[in-house]
Amino acid sequence: MEDILIPMSFFLAVFGIVYLFLSTRNKERLALIEKGADASIFMRGGNSAPTWKIVILNLALLLMGIGIGVFVAMLLDEYTTLDSDAIYPAIIFFMAGAGLFLGFKMTKDLDKTE
């Protein structure tokens, strides 16, 4: 019985968050429309880059960051006396974060050019 409680509570929490987000967004939009706001403000800007380009760019940079992180961690493990149990996750997460940060910056530039 206890084995099912954790996955069930996880999916209930995710469902609750999604439901709350969508219902709140709907109420905000209805309130803006009642005040006379134009419905076109809810659409994504026409001059931004397509979503698939942004996803592919960020995913590619994330995977490259993880690969570089593994390589750098392997080099540090081999040529230094640092603890390998700590250096691998630290460098991998750092490089993955650096890749995502670079992807964020490149996405802003991609939106400007299109």
C-alpha cells in the first residue's frame, strides 16, 4: 500500500499545479477582456523565434555542456588529488548550467534577429 502513495501523491501534485495554473490564467484573461483589452495580447509575439528552434538550441547546448563536464571532470580526476565522488557531479552540473545560460543568451539574440 505504501508503494503506491508516493507516485499517486506526485501525480496529484502535478495535476493540482497544472489545474491551478490554467484556471488562474483563464480568470486573468477573462478579467482583461471584460476591461476591454484586445485579445491579441494573449498570442505570442509574431517577431519571436519558433519554439522548436529554441528547444533544439537549448537541448543541444545542455548536452554539450554535460559532455564537456564529463570530460573536464575526468581530466581533473586523473591529474589532481580531488575527490572523484564530488568532482564529477559538481563539474557536470556546472557545465550543464553554463550551457543553459549560454542557450538563454543565444535565444535572446535569436529573438532579436527574427
